[in-house]
Amino acid sequence: MDRIEEIRVFFKRLLALRGDRQSFSDQSSFFLSGRLGSVDAVEVVVLLEEKFGIDFTETGFDEAQIDSIDAIQLLIRTAKSPSNVG
Amino acid sequence: MAHPGVRQAAAVFRADGSAGKLNLVVYIVPDENYIIRVLADPENQQKRIHNRRKTFDLAQLGKQASTFEPGFNIAGWNSSYTRMPIPADQMREWVDVTVQEILSLQPREILEIGCGTGLLLLRIARGVTRYVGIDFAPMVLETLRQEMLEMGGDWNSVTLLERSAANFEGFGDDSFDTVILNSVLQYFPSAAWLIKVLEEVCRVVKPGGRIFVGDVRNLALLDLYAASVELYRAPSNMMLAELRQRALRRTEFEEELVISPAFFLALQKRIPKISTIEVRPKRGRFDNELTRFRFNATLRLGTPSPKPAFVAWLDWVEQPLTLQAVGELLRDQRRETLAIKRITNARVEKDAQTLAALKNSDGKETVGDLRERLDKLKPRGIDPQKLWSVGEELGYRVDVSWTACRSDGSYDVVFQRMDAAGKSASQTIEWPAPESASDNLERYASVPGRAVERQRLADQLLDHCKSQLPNGLSPEALIVLDALPLTVEGKLDRQVLLKADETCV
């Protein structure tokens, strides 16, 4: 399982715990749409910190950054770009 | 299926419409005591507290947080309707009216539990001899320290402590005359936790002191809130049946601790040192979720309350009065006291209509139809803020109460004429009580995390089945129910069961 697929599975499980069985795409909004809440956002943040090494004290934090799979992919790319290293 | 978390279970084969094959579906009724035990597990509670703390720290990492003027950091105050920040002018009013209410208690030595970025502390601390602010989020406290530095001046009365709301270490008996818990109860992990905190608060407050519990989300109005938010977010072509499901799900999966005003009435029975309790809707001219669905409570300790004066109540439902008529009664008749109960609350009148429409939907109406109907609705109710304004302008003390805990948000009001010195004859009122009262405090609080733990149990059971059973014998789905449906003969109603797929795993 690649790492983005891991995130998709993670979201699927978070949604399931909220009784939400609807499908989602990489563009689907999770937080701004209200499908997930602020405590779920923390779960996602911890996953990104622990598995992807993202340091939110460096990148700043906004729910929009983790609102969809696409947004998270962009965040991962931006956080690891050379301009954000060192 | 013998599992301590499962009270009842049933398995049926369900036709898979697409392939014509039969799938095994298992329905479970979780054991509530098991779920409560899981939620009360210290590790589970710590994790939820840790996650909550992190949400506050994360709010301080947003771009928005750095843009506020010193003393007015409202990062993280987002609307449930729009998920966007609540407008600054609305938050400014929220702070203003809260500060006024607290100052009216004439505090000298304050303990604020959950002081956050200091929205209250920075406005109040300089006028008191001692202000201890505690908060569990380190980044939030650091922001507050920076703000104090930026604002400059003398903050010698202030002590900031990073600690949990339940940590009273070092606070002796009768240490403070005022304790503030403003907009923090909703982040507590359980009612049991809240009760422990309030018992400790009562210990550290001096006789004659006050406990200000502000911005409490009202459990009596949770269904109205859920219906209101989901209606706002729904597309016009959505059927009301779907909207109803969404509203029910929002209520069921509510992640915050939501409290009924009746909680405080029951608390008074448990802690006799609490002499009086006032529960009122929030003041404020803006229409938002804070003014609609939250209340403030003031608990007074140790001062024997005088016997309530006899009040002749007018019943607004039987004799609706306009705002103008109330003004005339006060101005022209110069009544000493005017008491009106069951006033329809204009702030939530449409929300009450929405909830009624969801309950009585014929299945054909859409969200667009409902919105059209609500737009045509002629409002009958009165915004409590208007009664405060009218009464106070005419020289009356105005007490508004939500003690009766009605689920339509209606409220009671008493006007008492003040003398030239600004005092009213009697300030003790026997408010209409809730229709049913219990001493069980936990009955008056939501159970944050309950629905998620029920789903987690189902997830775990399904995973277990899949890992232990051969392919084809494992259930395709595991569905959580409150109860198994029964026929009139008391047998399992398979037809009803097969339709129960809203929370399918």
C-alpha cells in the first residue's frame, strides 16, 4: 500500500467511525464540508506528523490544508520542497 | 457472538441487489455499560483530552492567529454553520457581555479554568487583586503571555498555570471569591469529569463566593441546533428525509459535552453549599449559535437565599404579548413586578419549525420547499435581548431564565422595578422548573464519544470475524442498532431489520 493509499484508508476509517459510509474522491472535502470534526483533524495531523514528518509549527496549520486527499498531497510536497528544508 | 460489548445480536442473509447473491449481515445492540466503561478508561480519556488540547494549539498555528490585535485573539472560534471564523464584531460583543456579567459579580480573587488566549483575563485582571488563569494548552498560554507583554503595564495580579482543569493542586479551601469556567465545559471528556471539577471548585470558593459557568451548550436545544446547522448546509434539492438523517447523525455523533440547565439544579441537590442557581440565555444582539443555543449559569455559595417572593405569572402561550405591549405594561402601569413565562424565543423560532418539519415530513418535501415555508413564517416570538433592553431602559431589573429547560427554547422573564438607588425589592425568584426532575446528574449531559465507540466496537468485531472465519462465512456488514426490532408477537422483525442500514459497517 503506497502512502497516499494509506491516507485514503485512514480517512475511510475515520468516516466509518462517524457512521459515514459514503464514498469519497481525492477532491472530496472532509472538514469544510462538515463530514469530519476538529478532533478528527487532530488524528490526521498526528498521522502526518508521525508518518510523513510534517512539522506544523513550521508549515502553520489550517483545516483547508488537510481538507481533501489532494490538499494533503500538496501539503506533503510543499512541506518537503527544498525551500522548506533547513 | 459472546462479547462483553454486545448485548444482543442477530444475523440475517440480505440480497445483494447487483449480483443476486445473499450476504450475511450481523446486527448488534452494544451494551451501554461496556461503552461507558470504555469511555471512562483513563487511557481513552487521556487520549481525548490530549486531542482536544492539540486542537487549541493548532488553532494558534493558523494564519488568522497572528492577525489579531493584542487582547482579542479569537483564533479557533469558528461557526458550525459556515466552518469559517465567527465575525470579529460578533465575538467582540460576546466578550463584552461576558465581561460585564462577570464584573457585576464584583470579583476580587479569581480563578479562571480554561483562560485560553485571555479574552476575559486581559479585560478583567487589572481590576482585581488576584487572577489565577489555568489552561491545558501550552501554545495557547504562550500566546497569552506574549499578548500581556505586548500590551505592557502591570500584570502582577496574574498567575498563569499550565495544567488540566481537574488539577487543583496547591489551591486550599476557600481560596477564591469567584471561579470562572467560560466556554470550557464542552471540551471536558465526560459528565463525571465535570462533576469532579465542580466539586473541587465548590471547595476552593469562599462562602458567599460565585461560580460563573458561561457559554454552556444547551442539551435541551441540541436537536434544534443540529437541525438548524444541517438545514443551512443542505442543498435545496435534498429531501427532508435525508436532512432528518443528517440532523440525527449530527446529534448522535456530537463530540462535545453538552449540558442541560437541569444539570445545575441537580448539582445543587448534590452540593448543598450551593445556595442559588441562575440559568439564563446569553445576552447579545447578534444572531448566531452562541446567542441561540448557549447559556450562562451563576452558582452562589453559602449565602442563605431569602424566601422567594410570590410572583403571579402571566402565561405567554395563553396570552401572547408583543414587545410593545410589555413595554406599555412596564411604562404605563409602573408595575412593581411583571413575570411572564413560556415566551416563544425569536432566536430559535425558525429552528423549532425546522425540527417540527423534519419530524412530520410526508417524505415529499425538499429542503428548498422548507426554506420557502420558513421564509414566509410570520415570527411570533421575542428575542430575550429586546426584553432586557426595554426593561432596563425603563428602570427595571430584568431576569431571564432557561431553568425550565424547554426543548423549544422558550424562556421566562421577571421584571422588578428598581428604586432610585438602583435596587429592586426582591431578587429571589422561584422559576418554573423542568417538567421532570432527577438527581442523576449524568442524565442531563451528553456522552461525548459514545457513538464513535459503538462504531469502533462494530469495526473491531467485523475485523475479528474476517480474520477468524473462512471467506464466505464472514459477515459482509455489521450494523449497530439501539434495539433489535420485534414483531407484536415479540419475535425478531426481519423486514424492519433489513431496512436498518444507516449505520452499516
